[in-house]
Amino acid sequence: MKSLAVDIGGVRMKNPVVLASGTCGYGEVYTDFYAPADVGAIVTKGISLQPRTGNPTPRMAETPAGMLNSIGLENVGLAGFVREKLPWLMQRRATVVVNFFGETEGEYIELAEALSWHDGVVGLEMNVSCPNIREGGIEFGTDPVCLERLVAAVRGVCKKPLWVKLSPNVSDIAVLAKAAVAGGADALCLINTLRGMVIDIETGRPALGSGMGGLSGPAIRPVAVAMVYQAARSVDVPVVGMGGISSPEDAMQFFLAGAKAVQVGTGCFVDPLLPIKIIRHLSSGRSFFEDYPHL
């Protein structure tokens, strides 16, 4: 049986199954079910320079075959993460990829440079689905010129493998994928959540305290598979697929679409053992990669 080990843009993992940012806390959420080191990698909650309290409640709303969330990127901040969260992950030999974000190019640069010096961090994942407050609030990840410039600026100071997590709220994902790679991305992760809204017909008000939120879960999987397929054929760096994976069979669709690894998020809320089931599926009998040698 072939090893499941993969190298995603310089991040070496024992298997291609990753816990997605924002769904596993700082790696501690699922320790009642498996050890952090059992999965290929853990992508932490998004880290900002300063702590954030997040959006007003309610922050989550169920939808058919999915959920909306508007957490507002609540996190402990850079210093809190390094002091309180990273040592715990290092003690458990987790493969740690830190998701990070900013509201200006300067904040992205400062975070990437600071996180690059920590041995317990094997890679960084840029969340570019954030508003650029100096450009009228447009998302960094929806403008290819802005995206390439931002990635290039971060690449200039980043000493770790750099993954870029792309927004699906664009007209042509291939254009953005190419822009990120042109800027120096070592790998691409997609998709982030789709923008959505639920309105409570009893009150006539949005179900989320902030109005709109990010849609995840099985409802977005066909969109995610299509975008992974397009991106993987547009660039020559590894693609990590995510979006609506709720079974091992769902994960296989992403591999067949061209992904070299998958991230699992919302599906773990329903089945905390889902990442382990995917790993076992990949490991059982003949290697999945023997059946699909083109991968």
C-alpha cells in the first residue's frame, strides 16, 4: 500500500486530510475523538494582529443542507496565539498551518513576518476574503491585481510555505488562482464560504446579528468541486479542496477534480470522526492513488 504522505507547497503531511480554519478552534476541539497529530494538518482559527471579539449574536443559522455563520473572525490575536495556543499544539506534535488575515496590506505583512519565526508553525494560510479598508471595503480576494500585489508583498517577508485561501464570490476563479500564484503562492485552498442571508419571517429581520454570513455545508459542494476543477487546471501549484465534504465519498470528488488534499470543516459538526473516516477510506484495501494514477 502506498503511503498517504503528501507535500502541499512545502508543507509535509502524513495524510491529505486537514481540519479547516474556524471549525476546530486552535486544534483542541476534537481531542475527545482523536489526537491532533492523527490528521494531516490543523489550520487554526484566523489570527489577526490584535484580539477580536467578533460579530453580534446570533452568529449561526441553519439552512437546508448547510449553515450560515457570521463569527466575525473572533480570535485571541497574534500574541495570545503564540503565548497560549501554539505551545499546546507543539506538545501534541500537530502539523500546524496558521490562518491569518488583515484589513490592510501592512497588517498581512506584519503577521506573516512574525509568524514565520515560530518553529511550531509549518505553514501559513492567507485568508483573502477580508475587506480592504483602504480600497473602499472591496475584498482582497476579488480583485486579481490587488490579490497578486498582496500575495507578492507577503511572499517577500514570509519564510514559511504560503497557502492562499480563495473566495468563491468571484466571476472567474481561474483568474484569481493565476493571480495568487503569480504573486508567489505555494498552494491554493478553495473554496471559502459563499455569501448568504436568512430572514426570519416572524420578525422580518435577518437571522444573523450582522445580517449576512458565510454559507457552508453540503449545499455548496457542487460549487466547490467545480471551482477546484477549474483552479487545478489553471495553475501548477497544489490545490487543497474544501466545501461541503460530509463523507469519504464527497472527499473523493475533490481528489478527482484535481485536489491534492482536502480540508474538512462544517461536516465535523455533524460527525466529529469524519476526518478519520476519510483517512481510513484512503488507507483501506488498494491505495486510492493506485486506482487513480493520474492524481
